[in-house]
Amino acid sequence: MDFTEFKRRINAITVPPELLGEAMLMIAKLPAADKKSFETRTARVVELVERKGWGEASCLVAMAITVRLMALDSVLDDRLVKEWQLPAAECGASYVHHEVLRIATEEPVLEGPEGQPVFAVGPFCTRLTAAATPKGRA
């Protein structure tokens, strides 16, 4: 399967924001050596997804989560996206707002200049700004 087909399959999978957040938190709690290992991170995400009852789709859903988290890393340093984060007790870690996770489950994953999964920063930030717009009544 070429990357275009892989990307199409990943983008077609619906990942609940809560599951993406749970995977992100689980990865953050891994020992440093495990965090650096793509295989270990992915195996742990597969275990999480299997425990959640995704059945035969577990491996593909876990890969979608792993790829979306990699793409999320591509936008977390943006000035606007940083406004939607809170520092965590662990050095270098942060908590992200639910809207960031929601958008990360909906935005298309693209291919970065080095072949890495990324989100387009502009559309991602546009959606964050729209999420901040008041929708209630006074």
C-alpha cells in the first residue's frame, strides 16, 4: 500500500476525541525509553483500543490514533494552539483542550516535507478560532 492509500484509510477512520485523549495520556505516562519507540507506543495503543472493544478494527484504529497524534505534534508549537494548552507537572508535557483533540480527529492528515504525518496549521487554527466563538445567548 502506498502512502496515498494509507493516508486515505487513516483519514476515513473516525476516532472519538476521548479515545485520542486517553491514548495521549497513556503515552505520556510511559517510561522515557518506551515513549521514543514507535513500535512500543503503537503496541500500547493497540492494547488500549482492544480493551475498548473495537474488535477486528483495533489495529487500524490504533494506527489512526498513532498517526493523528504524530500529526498533532506538528501543530502544538503554533502560537494559537499553545493558547489551548496547560502545562502539566511533568517537564515538557502539557494538557490540551478537548477542542484541540476534536479537531485532531477531524482534520485530514497530510504528508509533511520529510514524509511525516502533519496537519495544515492554517485550517487547524481557523477551526480553533471558530470553536472559541461564543455560541450561547445572553
